[in-house]
Amino acid sequence: MVRNFEDLQQVGKENVDIAMKSMGAISKGAQAIAAEMADYSKKSFEDGTAALEKLYGVKSLDKAIEVQTEYAKTAYEGFVAKASKIGELYADIAKESYKPFEVMMAKAK
């Protein structure tokens, strides 16, 4: 498999390149996840603040329950949607970070 020092160097260089490509994919994916989390946090805070302001302006218990129920429903739906998106991003990270190793394994066969 490895015949001389130059071959060993080449194998080492290829392995480092593969690791760097994999880490690059992980880094890019982590940045995307961080951006999604920041966007979700900002929107969640804004929605919560708006709901609280609405709640302060109500005059009856029925209206207060309606405002709270509406907020809880939209908050839950938003959370589920964002959790699904972040789950997809994690799956994409796994796929993209494994691709360089697939190439290496194909070469080894």
C-alpha cells in the first residue's frame, strides 16, 4: 500500500485535506444553525412582547384567555417549525461532513 516516504506523505496530505473539508462542512452548518437559533430567539421575544402588550389592553377575562390561547398556539407552531428546520440542518451537517470520507473509502477499495 505505502511503498516509500513520498507515498506516506501523500496519504497524510490527503487525510488532512479530507479532515479539513469535513470540518469546513461542520463549521458552515454550525453557523447556519446559530443564525436560525438567533432568528428564532429574536422572533420569539418579539411575539411574546406583543402578546403581553395585548394582554395588558384587554378588559375581560374571556378576551385575556383568547389572547393567551392565540399566543400559545402560534408559539407552539413556530417552535415545531423551527425545530424541524434545525433538525434538517443537523442532518445536512452529518451528510456533508461524511462526504469527504466516502471519497476516501471509495479510493481504498
